[in-house]
Amino acid sequence: LTDEQKAFIEARFFDINPKIIARFPRYQEIADDRANSPNWDAAAWRDLQVLFNLAWTDPDWLAQEPLAALVAQGRDYSEADKQTVLDAHADLIAQVIPLHKRLQDEGRIEVTMTPFFHPILPLLLDSDLAAVAAPDIELPPRYTYGFDAVDQIRLGIQYYTGTFGRPPRGMWPAEGAVAQEIVGMVAREGILWMASDEEVLARSLGKAAFSRNSREVVQDADALYRPWIVSGRDHSMYIIFRDKVISDKVGFTYSGLGGAAAAQDFVERLLAIRQQLAEEGADGPHLVSVILDGENAWEHYPNDGKEFLHNLYQLLEKEQEKGTIRTITPADYVTRFADQPALERLWPGSWVSPDYLTWIGEDEENRAWEYLGRVRAFVERKKHSLDEATLAAVMDAIYTAEGSDWFWWYGADQNSGDDASFDEQFRRTLMRVYEIMGEPVPTFLKVPVIPQRTQPPEAGASALISPQIDGQAAEGEWEGAGYYLEEGGVQATAEQVVGRLWYGFDKGHLYLRLDARRPWADLAEETRVGFYLTRPGGGAESPFSRIGGEETLLGFGAHLLLETTIRQGEATARLYLADGEGGWTAQEGGGATVAVAGNTLEAALPFADFGQPAAGDTFKLRVVVSEGEARDVQVAPGGGPGALIVPDLGLTTPILTIADPEGDDHGPGSYVYPTDNVFADGAYDLVEFTVAEDDHNLIFRFTFAGPLNNDWGAPNGMGIHALDVYIDAAEGGTRLLLPGRNAALPEGSGWEFALWAEGWTPGLYGPPGEEAEPQPIGGPETLNILSDPGQRRITIRVAKSVLAEQLGLSVEELNPAAWGYLGVVLSQEGYPASGVWRVRDVEPSPQQWRLGGAPPDTNHTRILDVAYPADWTPTQEEAL
């Protein structure tokens, strides 16, 4: 193996559920020794390759020869063994299509099609359809290529027909994404039915959602559990809608139950639906659709879900014998029961949610659509000058780039763990368009859609500083500043220039300091040091350094450049602003000061030039050291842009500080963390809760004993935390906390505002009133949330003006110092139990994704820690 191959294997061959790795002792042994991979011998690398491929094989095949012998062997594999596994895989893959064709020909299954390159079909037709469900969304320049959408459908049909010897009858639109506008084009191609999600049907019928009872049974069952007829201008078709709860049970939660219990629950849910339909007096038969990504769920089940599936099929057979439940394909159903109600207008949405926000609307997603749109428009202008073969190759690349998965991984709502790789592949696909046409690749495609991930500092800024800018860095001057250590870099010589990068603030300045590894005057006749920054209020951006141009990517779009020129031991400064075209424009005047002495360069940038920041604001910084105007020699921080988090600038007034006891992150006393490594010790252990105010905001800070974790890529950094703040601001209010917390305020207290801070759906809420649930106040943007991993602190801001409006007061009439506050800590959960607002369940024993230590009841709290002084009575444990 080459070094490059080893790096690839080490990075990719552990990309599998840890439960599966644990089935193979040697695989687990190698995984535990991963940090020692540079010292692995050939046998270890070969064992890893064989075991990775065995692990991705269904247990039924592993129990048969020739693979059973390799599983039993366990280790010390040969190249011949490796080839045996690969040959077995090839044989299995070769059986997939013939097996499904035979089963379909026998009438036992129905195979559906999807538009060929898996695009979000409605967004190809008109990207502005995303605004129907989200009117305030920021959208990219409009993308309207309906002929591409038609071609994607036709290509899918052609491939299906050639593969299965018959045209498809049903279509699963990529991601279940539908809209009224695509009905005609799909039906015109002969598709009998397609499918989407129950929330899309609810919106199509004018509902917010289908209501469910305490057993999670849909109350308007007659509407959900049947096909509907949708019509375009001159063609009609059927559409079915999946039961979201049952589908998600199979996809996400049944893996945590025993297989027999999960199968029993599945069938009992079907029987409960049958009972509900009977109570409604609905005429049947009805169709319950369970639709999910079939390839994703099973690795999370013990033994790939064999126990669940075997029990499920046995139970369904028994119910079929009773005449209660019958399995049927959608095409058979709509053929036999063609008389179905008509849907007036099909809502634009997907299986994920009744919108398209997973694929459009965030900055990265919009930038990717803009890139695609610019390339597609270029092709449209040039297509008549291309020969047939060239145009076909070009459109193949365009259709590939229109696929949904690129946009799935863009933005903060999804995280692959290697989004940058998808970004590069997406841009290379678009570059291929120009290469096929013999045209130069435009500069914008060389700029990543995804900004490079920011790097946390070695220590964050914790206090205000006011150093004298003289290059001396006197003792204590930079105490309280944040800093980055630079341990490596790419430059012309073997010796690195930058040793440490410092930053800090006072009420009027941003301070920067760069320590070189040798005197600045000795580096070159002239050295340029560029401090590239984002700034308050944003502005035009440039992704390139001023001197290096396209050769030096900053890793983000910088707004401002403070450039220092060091010549003959003296330093001068000049300010530049990005021109929005990849370049920089020099500014006259400005109040920046710089000084250099020995190894130290100091700079002060006044807020008059930079912009006035607020405490908790985050700015990106990259430093580029250049040899005069000739070339760039080093970029720091080397791992990615720095993240400068503004500390309290002394403009806030404290209201409340609670020092919470360490080690009490156990709820009522018995709770323990889930077993997965993302839940590090102390992550939920609150050590300080503070409330403060400034002229415009009420500010809450939660500080933890353990690390903040954002492996799942939450947009605000809150990957695993859910934090509630309840505010008692007036007489009355409600005692019961948000749904799923299973706790209430003491007698005599009540909250008027509930702040719910979490990674993806934060919000401000008021009491339920006549409604069943607390009512949202504004949208997610109402809360300003900042996660500071260096300080292990999460800061939440809410505008006083929003609170004042709800209370019927002016901002000046508010008296937050007289209000009551409660802060609680929970664990964020993306797939919560029904009726629970995205917080993690507590089971009797901890599991990979479940808290442990629950008592034997059904209404225990899900709260892990409360901002609670150590000497209060009753104690936290007693109160919960």
C-alpha cells in the first residue's frame, strides 16, 4: 500500500456503526489502536481491509461459505482471503437486480423509480417554490429549468424499463419532494402513483398537522390512510402519504427495542389505526404506507434487524389469516380501488418536513444553487454551438450536479462528517462542464461553497485588555487575551514564521498581536502581514488574499484587511475592503496603529474602522504572511480560520449569578449519560448560570464543567444540549414547563416567557392560553445563541423589545432585575418520543442514544441539571 492508500483506508474503513465493529474482535482491536496507525504492519492493514468488507455484509451471508470460514478465522488474512470477500460481494451485487425482477414478475413486490440523478424535482422546475412554505426565506437567484426536470424523469423511466423489461408504475420522488407544479409532467410520462409524507397531505388539506391521541394514533385516519387523486393540466395520477410516526419508528427508534417487542408494537399500531377507522365509520379498505430509507436503519439494529423482521412478517401473516391486515403493493391497490377523493392542490414539501429547507435557504445551499445556476445559464447560452455528443456529455454533468444529495450536505442542518469532500466533488462536476466544452474554468468554481471550519483558540478572550501598541508586549498587557499556537505551516523555507497569534478587545478596539519565531526584521527586506477579518454588519467579501490572489484561499469570505508592511524594522498599516469580485480596495485614512519590535508585531483596529461588536459576537480571522508583494509564505491559523469571540465589553449589568454545584448532572439523583462517546463526562454539568442585561438585550449564560460537542454540526454549535430559561415577569403565567420536561414551577410561580435553546429549532415561547401547547413568539431568529467551546459556555440573547411588546410595555418600563428566572439543562434529541419537544428520553439502563437511571414510571423528568444553589431547600434531587 502507498501512503496515500493507507491514509484513505484509515480515514474510511471505520465508517461503520460501532456496534458492528464490536462483532469482530480483531476489528475492535484495530479500531482501539487507530491512533497508532503509522506503526501498523502489513498484516494489520490487510486485516482491516478484510474485516471492513466483512462487516458491511449481511449476517445471513456471513453464515454461509465462503465467508463463514473467514469470519471464524478472525485475523491474519491473506491477499487471497481479501479477494474471496470481494468476489463474494461482486456475486451478491450481481444477484440484486435479477432477484428483484423475478419477485416483481411474480407479483410479490413492486419496484419504484426515482428521477435519474435524484434531484428535488420541484426546485428544478422553479426554485422559488421553496418560498411557499417559508415566505421569509432567503433564496438564491431563481433556477427554472423545467425541461431538465422532465429529462430527469424520462432518464429514470428509460433505465427502469431497460432493467426490468417493463415501465414503472410508481415513483418515489427524490426525498418525497412533491408540488402541484410537477404533477402534470410526472403523470404525462405514464406514472400511475407517487408518494410523499403525511405532513405534505396535512398542509394540502389546510391543516398544520394531523393530530394524534395519547397512543399516537392519527385522529383523521380516513384522510391519511388512502390514496388521493392529483391532477395537472391534462393528466391525473394517485399520490399516497406515509405514516410518519410508524416510518420513523422503524427507521430510528425500534433499533433500541428487542426485535419481538418492536414487531409487536408495529402491528399493534396498525390495529389501533384499524380501530380508529372503525370508530370514524370510514369506508374501506384503507392503505397504511410505511416508507423510509431502507438501507440506513438496519446497521443500528442488533444482528441487522433479523429478529424484528422475522417477527414482523410472522405477525403480519397471522393478521392476514384473521382478515385484519393485508399487505399489498400501491399499484395493485389503486388499480383495484380506483375511486378515491381528489386533492385540490398539492402542497410543496418533502418527507423531511413540509418544505424544502433541507436543500435550499441556508447560505451554503444558496451559494451552491447560485454556482449551479451560473453554469446552467452558461450552457444555455452555448448549447446551440455544441455538437450532439458534446451537448449530451455536458448535460450529463449538469443533471449530476442537480442531484439532491449535494444540497443535503450543504448548510448546518445536515452533517456528513466530511462535507468538504462533497463540496469539492460538486464543484468538480461543474468544472467538468467547462472542460468538456473546451472553455476555461471560471474562478468562482475554485472557491469552496463551504467556508473552512473555524478553529477554536488555545484560550479564548476572557477579559478586556488595553495594551500599548509599541511592539514590546509588556508583562500583563495581554493577560485575558485569546491566542492560537502555530505548530506548523507551508512556506518556502523549512523554518516557520508565525509562532503565536493573539487577539483581544477593549471598549473601543480590536487588538492583534503576531509573535514570529525570529525577529521580523530578519525575515526579508520587506514583509507584509495581512489580518483578514469578517466584521460587524458584513459587507462585500473576498475569498482570496490580496497578494496571493487565487493561489491563497482564506477559507472564508473576508470583509476587511488590515495589512502591515514591515521594512527596516518599522511597521506601517493600511486598511482594505473587499470589492466583492475577489479583490481588495485600499482605503484612505483610518485609525489603525501598528508597531514592531524584535519578534513581536502589535496592532490596534478601532471599532470606528472595524464596526461596533456586541459581547458574544464571533468574527473570523486569518493572517497571511507575504514576502513583499511577491508571494504568500504562510497562512495562520494553519488548520482553518480563527474564531474571535467578543467577551463582555463592560456594557452589561449583572442581574443574577448562580454557582451550581459540580457533579449534580444526574437529574433527580440517578440519571447517567448515554454510552456513546459524544456525551463526554461533565458535558451537561452546569457550573454557573448568569443573567445580565444591556440597553437592548436580556442575556443568559450557561457554563459547563465538560466540553461542548458539535460533532453533528448544529448551526449555533449546540450539538447535544437543550437549555430552557423560564422567566416569571408578571402576575399569573403557567407552571408547567415545555412539553416533555415533565416538571413544573413551584406553587405561586408562573412563567410568561420560555426560552428554548437547542441546535436546530430554538425559539421563544409564551404560555399555552387556550391552545394545547406553548405559543411561539417570533421565529428561531428571536434568540441569538453563541456557543464558546473554549470557555465551555453557551450565551443566549433575547431582545428586550420583543419581551416588552408581549407584556404591553415599553422597553424603558421593563424591570428585568425584579423578575424570576429558572435555567435547566437537558439533552437534545433529534428523534424524540411523540409529544416531547426534542429532548432525550431516560430509560432504566443507558443505551447508545438514551439516558439511563429512570425510575419505573412513565412521567419522570428528562431534566439533567438545574441552576440551583448548593444550599437551597429542597435540593435539586428532591425537587425533581
